[in-house]
Amino acid sequence: MPRVPNSATPLFNRNERLILRELTNGHAAAEIAERLEMAVSTVGRHIRSAIHKAGLNNRYELVVFLFQSPRAL
């Protein structure tokens, strides 16, 4: 079951939020890495961490969660 964001404590850290904003704007990991000047592997690691923190199974579920819970960003 997905976690519900608490307004007092952010669910995601700063880097995760930057990456997730880009992800919800339709950018692929390689594009995000280039835009944020990070390695593609670092972007992937942050996305996997966000999936785990939200209690989800994959990127698709993460993007749906983010659209349904915009306060998470």
C-alpha cells in the first residue's frame, strides 16, 4: 500500500524531489541525468529509493502516485 505523505516530514529528499519532478514531466533517466548534471546510475538509484520509500513496485506506480499526491514533491 502506498504511503500517504505527511506535510510535516517530506517523504523524499531534495535530490529525489528534483528527479521526480523531471520524471513527472515526461523525461527519461538519461535526460534527467543530463539536465541535472548527474550520472544516469545516480538518477536510477534515486528513483529506486523513491519507489521503495513510497511502498510501490515500479516507476509507473511511482508516477501515478506523484500525480495523485502532488504534495509529495
